[in-house]
Amino acid sequence: METKTLIDIVICVANILLVSSLFPSIFSNEKPHPNTSLLNIVVSIMFIYAYYMLGLWMTIGINFLIGVAWFVLYMQSIKMDKFPKYKKPFDLEMIDDNMDLLDDID
């Protein structure tokens, strides 16, 4: 087996693990900040270019999937910011309301 092919397979397996680690975030209610997703999309594009220059074709395909997963997370985080479906964990109004309830107990 050619060394380049072996390197391609090893990096490809690592990237498959990476893209599979993004699925829980895609299907959960909590999303990363949009800037995090954008930065990872840019990094993914840079890796695709580097892998293209090295001729690592399988890795290019998997890295494209990583970029798509980050794009999906980016779109979900923007949609969530515009149309929130649930209260954010540290909603100040909710905390104030709970503090008022505690004051009423005294």
C-alpha cells in the first residue's frame, strides 16, 4: 500500500470521528455561537485546499462533510437567535421573577 494512501485513510478515519461528533449538536436544542460555526467553516475550507494540494481525495470528501455540518449548525444557530423556541439558561427576567417569589415567602 502506498504511503500517501495510508495517510489518506488515517486522516479520513479521524475526520469521520470528527464529523460524527457534530451530530449531537445538530440534533440538540443548544447550538454553538454563530461565529464559532463560521470560523470552523473557514478552517474546513482551508483544510480542503491543503488536502487537494496533497492529493488526499478521500479526506477531501469527509472534510467537505465537516464543513456542511458546521454550516448546518451555523444556520440553526441564526434561526434560533431570531426565533427562540425555549428560554435561554440564564434569562434575567426569569431569575428576577424567581427572586420576587422568594421575597414573597418572607
